[in-house]
Amino acid sequence: MRVSIFGLGYVGAVSAACFAKEGHTVIGVDVDPYKLSLIRQGRAPIVEENLEPLLQEAIRAERLQVTDCAQEAVHQTDISLICVGTPSKENGDLRTDFLERVASEIGDALRTKEGYHIVVIRSTVLPGTAEQVVLPLLEERSNKRVNASFGLCVNPEFLREGVAIKDFYDPPFTIIGSLKREDAETVAQLYEGVDAQLFITSIRAAEMIKYACNAFHAVKITFANEIGMLCKAEGIDSHEVMRIFCTDTKLNISARYLTPGFAFGGSCLPKDLRALTYRARARDLHLPMLEHVLPSNRLQIERVVKMVQRFQRRRLGLFGLSFKPGTDDLRESPLVELAERLIGKGYNLLVYDSNVSYAALHGSNKAYIEREIPHIREILCEEIEQLLDHAEVVIVGHLDRALRERVQSQIRDDQVIVDLARALDPSKVRGDYVGLYW
């Protein structure tokens, strides 16, 4: 394929060398004459293992050339990758001036180019940047329309400095977001030599995935360091602890718990987090991330209360009371706290949980629920029909799989459904469906 790459810094230089090695014809574009001079000589503009031999090979094979002329690059290629920097502003937002300048230059070149051209943003950009910043500039400067004369895609990179070439050929996945699937499939041909799962998605999802990855990487490092701080204070080898911790691929190193939804609860997680952070304070340690987990968890409950208040309806039905489906354990259930908050605000609430009945409550479960919701006998339903007949707003905390079809089929057109667990299928539900984070 014929590819132009705008910005020959870290991402651009590595991408140019690797695409050329894969047999594509590459034109690199940069405003810095020193970078252009180095690459023409087969020298790397950055320090990166094995980059220089790839550049030299590409220059000798005449698969890589560089220029400072955007029009020349666009007219001679079919795809343009934007790899310019997006550094931080003082307030933490991204600077997009480099991106905007390149988008304007590509737009100017598209004005005089015949044929379809695909513009691909490889720079890290916040959700909405492609469609709200880059796209208007491309259309205005080219006097052409997206999906008719040119395409727009987002293709985030996952290159770690020091091992970028290895990461290029062995990334966690290849992500291509597009407005038109055909454009994404064309861009995907650039990666035919890369052994990685391909995901074609929306532009905004592609923009967000890069941030989700980097945020999680930062969280993992911080988590390990905070556990390490406490281990050190307790005279424990933190590397041994984390080595064993990482062998659990069922829960610890896995996709478990990484689906957005409602707050956590139960007899273990809240209690153990409180104990851990208490011990840290007793050792004069400050663990900022771990100390803020429970406040963040409580915020999820507050968000749902505010969401319900916006509907301005008084009769509510809540499916689920235990802290998770398939159990009758009510201890520190966020749904119990949600119910208590809603009752306290004067809502007329009924609750259905197939695993919870007042007659069966005993022991710590009974003591907890009678302390938190002393009038539970009056709000617990024995049948789902009683709840659905009553409710103007139906809140789904969790729902046994066997009951989903029954609930979906009986929801009325005049009801609002607030789904906290993605338990229902929006396409099968009448009424106004609202997902918590979807």
C-alpha cells in the first residue's frame, strides 16, 4: 500500500520503518529539517533498539522517502497516518494544535487530489477529537465530504519506548475505529503481517480504548507500589506477595471485575479494604489510591439516587437486594444502601429478590437488614407482577437469568427502566430504557 506518515517522532518513525519493512511504500512528512536529514541518511531521529537498521533497509529498498511537503505526500499515497504529538496543557487537557495544523495541511492537499483518500489518526486523542476537531478541518479545507471523497479512522498505537519495534509486531491488539467499515478494512491491510486480534469499532470507542489501557497500567503500577509500601512496613517481601498474587489468572489477572456496573459489596471487600487502610494509617503510611476505593464505590450509589430523582416519579420497583445474584447475603449490599437512601427520600419502593424472603432471614443477615431497613417486611414482594404493577421506575440491580424474559415481556410502555447490571436486552424492553454506563 502507499502510505504517508505525518510526524516522524517516536510513533511516526517506528511506524514508517515497520510499514516499509512490510513492503508498503511510505512517505514520511515532518517540519523538522534535521529529522528529515537523519532519516535520509538512514539514521534514527530517536533512540530505539533496532530502528536504525530498519530505516537503512527501507531507504536502500526505496520503500521510504521523507519530505516537508504535505501536498506531495497526500497526492502520492492512499492513506495518511497522523502521528504528531498531543502534549498536555497546564490544566491537564490535551494540546491539539499540532494535530489541527496537520489536518489543515491534509485538507488543503485533498482539495486538489482526485480519488478517495483515508485519513487515520494514530496520535493519542481524547474521545470526540476526531469528529469534532479533525473532521471539520478536513471538510472545510478540502471542500469535500467525509465518506464520499475521503475517509476518517482512528488507529491508536501501543508502542512502549525501548521495545517499540517488538510491540509493533506483537501488540495486545489492533484497534481501528471508523465512520465507514470499508475504510477500516482497508487500513487493516497495513497490519496483515502483524499477529494480533483485530477489532473494528466506532471512532469514539477507539479513542477511548487507548486511555482505558493507559489508565489501567497506571492503576496497576500504583496498586503494586501501595501494596509494596505496606509490605515493607510489615516486614514482608512484596515481590513474593505479588509474584504469588499474579499466578491467580481466575480473578486477579483476568477480565473478572472489569465490566462497568454498580457498586461492590458483601462481607469481604469493604471489610478488608477498611482493615488494610487502617493498618496502613497505624504504620503512618498514606495509600491514596486504596484509601479512595470505598469513597468511589459509595459515589456509584449516589449517582443512581440522582439519576432516579431526575425522573420525578415516586413509585419505584427494585429488582435485587443481596450484594450479588445467586446469594441471599445482604451484608454491606450496595442495593440495600440504595433502597435505604430512596426510602429516606420519600419514595414508595417495592423490592423483589428471588433469593431473599423475610421469613427466611436469620442470623447476621436478619440483624443487618433490620438495622438498615427496619420496615423490610412491607417492601419485599413475593411476585414480580406485584412490583411491575406498582412501579413507575423499575431499577434492575440484578436479576436471575430465568426471570429476565418474564420481566422484559411485562414491562409497560409508560415505565422507566434503570438497568444497573446490563441484565436486560434494550431491544426487547418497552418503555424508556436507561443503562447505568451504556
